[in-house]
Amino acid sequence: MTPKAPEEDFSDANIEVSAPKTHAVGIEGVFHSMEPAITHMGLARTAKLMTKINHKDGFDCMSCAWPDPDHRKLAEFCENGAKAVTWEATPVVVERSFWEEHSLTSLEDKTEYWLGLQGRITEPVYKAPGSDHYTPIGWDEAYAIVARHLNGLADPNEAAFYTSGRASNEAAFLYQLMSRVLGTNNLPDCSNMCHESTGTAMLHTVGIGKSTVSYRDFGEADLIIIMGQNPGTNHPRMLTALHEAKQHGAKIVAVNPLPEAGLIGYKDPQSIKGYLGKATQIADQFLKIRSGGDMALLQAISKRVLEAEAAAPGTVLDHDFLERHCDGFESFAAHMEAVDDREVERATGLSTAEIDELAARYLNSERVIICWAMGITQHRKGVDTIREIINLLLLRGNIGKPGAGASPIRGHSNVQGDRTMGVWEQMPDSFLDALGAEFNFEPPRDHGVDAVHGIRALDEGRIKVWMGLGGNLLGAISDTHLAESAMRKTELSVQLSTKLNRSHVITGEEALILPVLGRTEVDVQESGPQYVTVEDSVCAVHASHGQIPPVSDQVRSETAIVAGIAHATFGDRHGIDWPAMIRDYDVIRDHISRVVPGCESYNEKTRTRDGFVLPNGPRDSRTFATETGKARITVNELEHVECPPGRLILQTVRSHDQFNTTIYSLNDRYRGIKKGRYVIFVHPDDLADLGIEDGQTVDIFSEWKDEPDRVLRGFRAVAFPTARGCAAAYFPEANVLIPLDSTALESNTPVSKAVVIRLEPSSVPAGVGRPVTV
């Protein structure tokens, strides 16, 4: 029997809070993977998809960008990967009557969870000017509406083309081509809100904004340091690699304000011991750092490395590597002498003994990998913090040798591939030159808007048309109220999507939702079944083949929709044959092979079972495409979050049953939360100091400069063993607390991990959780 979409929305009225877990996965993880899948898809459909996910002849999981091992297991997926597949491949669909029964006004108060449970969107729908409803529309008419608006713009920069990381390389390549043929580099994407700090820092220091390790390096490392990252929820398959690294003798250190179950213990679901035995301790050392203190910690470790070298000259630093491949060492060494241990302790909340222990581990390890994610990038000094990661690695030659390197862990499955294919508002002239030569036009050269600047441009009326290739910008971006107000000022908003989310509810004067194929579904075009390609976190590119029939004969692939819009808008301008790229994706890949560096012979390489790995100078040959031609050791001025008395530093986090803004359930079992999301995690001693009881309902006020406070009302305070002075609440609900202009220096990434807040007792019943601006 096909499950039904819920009619009523959900509240936190029946929330349950228990002690957090001390291990991840095990039999419980298997149950929570398979029970929803079988319930919603049936046994046969579940078996077909779960045995093809992340396999060489199957489809790429849409839930993260963790790389695949050389030898795949039968069940090569994690709990959240199974949930992502179930979410996409559900037989529940949005019936035509839904659009008649639900006005946009009535949908504004619905939660992301409820919206997603309404099922797959199966036909294009259109909101006309002055209307409060979507109505079904034909594809040709939908394309014509978009073309009319794009061709009617006074300036190409009045349009912006946002991209989610679920898009394939083929779709991303066509999308950026369409934007640039129109005449704009307004190509904001989800990277702007997550790893933009990584790209900014690494391009400057090592010449490439990507990981310098391979999957195999994890098995050869002596030490793996995991900073600002929660693999157990956000990249669960990484736990398998960490478990294997432990078996090979690696030590693992976790640095995070929140204790995370997956980094405490792990029960391997692929082995009998994972069901019957004790959990394997993953983190040999867990540093519960104060939010924003990572830069100070890294400088303190580098200082200790230099002191060890001074005590035993020639035995600690990799002098040959530093002399041949690096510059800036002397200035850096002088700067490290001024690092104040007392300031480090204040910034980190860690003891000298804890810092000394990590320094000793680093000094005793020949091969070191440092991993990081949003807990590092989403800080005001995120870029400089990543530069300090690079500094520490360079001191002992931990880039460009087996078992060592810098490893930013991407969240969305092809967010890295999107950037490789040209989805960036600041693509270099070399890429634009190749694109222009391939398609016989002159691409625009002025930089476009990123996500934050794009919202500001919408708010100021400078952007008239906003298109989203997947994703949920209004759920993901900071300053929710301002972003939604800005989106309402557009003349046309367009979303290419599988399921409903907040970005479909808050629209421009006119709006379109164009339903797309899922990653799981077979894509048949005129030349036959098609495949698409993706790039993972370690620069490996491989094919993805859909496995099941489309949910409707009215859904189209992202690739076909983008090319269809472009053809309706431009015709055969510049001689670009858009219909040919719909008929056969080989045509797109041939273009990619002549435009994108490292993608030569793209069709041939992606047809092999293993795909191929893109060139990576730091990893492959210790070559660095920086301004100086060497890896750059940098001097960065320390800054940490100043938090007045009676205030806390808030970070936004995902629940376990969540992928980006997609909510799979109202549970977060690793943190002990069930049937609710309107909670704030605070250390019990901080609650006591604030005069707030565990379980009490509070209002959360964010304080930033001289702006009016933002507030979330009716949240339940949960005593939790986080770092003192810190707090956490779920994304996207807490995004309303983050000012649009509170961004990381240089990268412009929203500062979602360092929001200064105060808590006050609330008169609002628990579970209401309505964002209100004071």
C-alpha cells in the first residue's frame, strides 16, 4: 500500500528528551536505514536500489560527497544515504488537487518536514501575477515564460542562477553556459554557504581549493585530526574509513564543541562484531573546544612544533620540503613567537595539558591528515583558520606524500563538481577563454553575485529573475526574514526540484516549479538511456546510472530542462545546438573535454568502471599554482569570538535525520531528541548560571552590532555536555538569528557557528518556535 502524505503539520508538543548516545550505527543504524525504506518503497524496490547505490554500475548517492573505496561492499551506503534514497524514490506524489486546495499563503506556516512529505512533484506548475495558487502548466509554456522574462531584462545582471550540489556535471556545465550566454556571471551556489572559506584559503596557499588526499591515504595515515565536523550524521560512511584507519594503527583526534556519538564509538554494520561486540573507540583524544577557538589551537600547536625544532635542530621540521616547495616560513616563525598561551586558553577553553597532548601526537606522527567541515568554515576568521591548518601541515611536509594532507569534507554529493564545471561567480579568465572559444561567444568577465550578495541584490531590486537548480536557498541562507522579503521582490522565481520546500512557498510575482528526475531514475532521451557524472571530495569523477522508472512521464532531467530553457531563450544564437545536448549527453561531455582542465577525453574516461581522478598538483607532484609558485606559509592575526557575560556562542547544526534543509524525521537519536526540533543545547552549568532549568521554555535573542535583536520564541532548553559558554540549535530553524551581513572575511560565508545570543524565559508554549524579529 502506498503511504499517504500527512494532512496535518507537526509540532513539538510531544517531544521526548533522553541521554545522548555514546556510539553510532550498529544494529540500530541498520534498522533505521531499512525500516523507512521498506515501509515507503516496498521490499523489491528497496532491494533494487540499495544494492546499486554507490556501485560502479549503479547510481551515486545524493546525500554526501564521501569518496568510494576501490572495493565496494554489497551494502555500500550509510543510514542517511538510505533515507535520502527513500525520500527521493517514494511513490507518494503531489496530486493535482493539492494545488487547488492549498494557497501559497496557507503553505507559509508549514514546516520543511511537512512540505517534503507531500511527495514528488510530477508536473510543471505556475503562479501567475496576483494569484495565490500554483496551477499545472505545459513544458513549452513554462519554457516560454522563462524566455520572455530573460529576453526582457534591461541588463543580463538582472538575472541570477543559483545551484545546488545535487546537480550533475552535465547539468551544471549547461547551467553556467546558459548564464554566460545570457551575459552574466551571477552564479551563486551552495558552496557560498559552506566551503567557500576552504576554497579561498587553499587557492591562496596551495593553489587548489580541493582535498589533497585520496581515499587510500586514510588507511596510511599515522594521525587524523577531525575539526568542526560530525561524520556520524553528516558523512556516516567516513566512519568506516576511520575504523579501518584505526585497525592500521592510526590515532584520531576530534576537535568539536559538541561531543558527537560517531567520534566517540562506532559499531561496524558490515561485521558481526558490529552487532554483538563493544563499540570501537574512534577518537583517541576529544578536544571539546570553545566555538571559534580553532585558530588559536592551531597556532598553539605550530608554536610547539617550532619550539621542538629549536630544542633539537634538524629533527622536527621537514627542511628539504620547506626550502624546495614553500615560502613565508621566516615571517611565520617570527609571528608564532608572539602567541600567548593564556590567550589561547581563553579562546579555546582547553587546558595546557590537552594542547600539549595534541602537539605531542602531531610531533610523533610522520603522516598526518587534517579534516574539517562547517565548524571551521562558518566563522568570521574561517579563511585564516584554514590557512593555519595548511601552515601546520606544511611545517612537517604533510602535503604530497602518502597518508598525509588537507581534507575538506564536502557535504552535498556533487557540490565540488559544480565548481569544476564552472558554477562560480569568479571563474578565472582561462576557463572563460576556453568556454568562449568552444561556443563562439565572449563570456562576461565582471564577477557576479554570490548567495549573500545575491539576496542583497534581490532586496535592492537589482535582480528581477532568480532561478534555482535544485536546493532550497531560502531554507539554507542566513537572515531568513530578509531573504524571504527579498525573494518576494522578484518578477520571476523558478525552481527545478523533486519535492516541495520553503523556496517554493516564498516566490516572486510570477513563479514556476519544474519537476526533475531523481538520481535514482532512468533518464531516457532520443538517443537512448543516458548517464550523468559527479565528482566526490577527493576529485574522483565517475558515472551515475538511474535504476528505476521515473515517477511520472512529465518529469524531465535537469540537463534537459536547462537546455530546453536555453533553447527557448536563445534559439541557435552563437550556433549552439541545445537540442543536440538534450538528445545525447555525449555531446555535452565532448564540450566539457575541450573546456574544463583535466577533463580531456571525458566520454572515454567516464565510461570506465572506475571513472578517473582529476589532476591535483599538491597531491600528485608537490606543485603549487599560487602567485609565487610555492606553497605559502602565511601570517594570520588571531581573533576569537568575544562573548559578553550572560551570553552564549550559538552554532547551528543538523539533526541526525536530516540532510541539509531536508528533514527526514523529527528525531535526533544520537543527541537524545525525539519528536521535535525546537530545542537549544546548553551546558548544564551555563543553564544554572543563567537561572534557567533543564526543559524550561526560552526565547533566543541574537545580538549583532547595533541592529535590532532577532528572536526565536518557545524553544526548549536541553542540558547537554557541550563546551562551556557554547550552545547549539538546529539549522534551518535558527538561520533567522544570523544577520545577512555577518559573514566570514574574504569568503563571505555566513557566520553560522558563532552567533552571540542571550536566553530569556519564554511565555510562549514549548514547540511553537515561530521566528519573530523584534
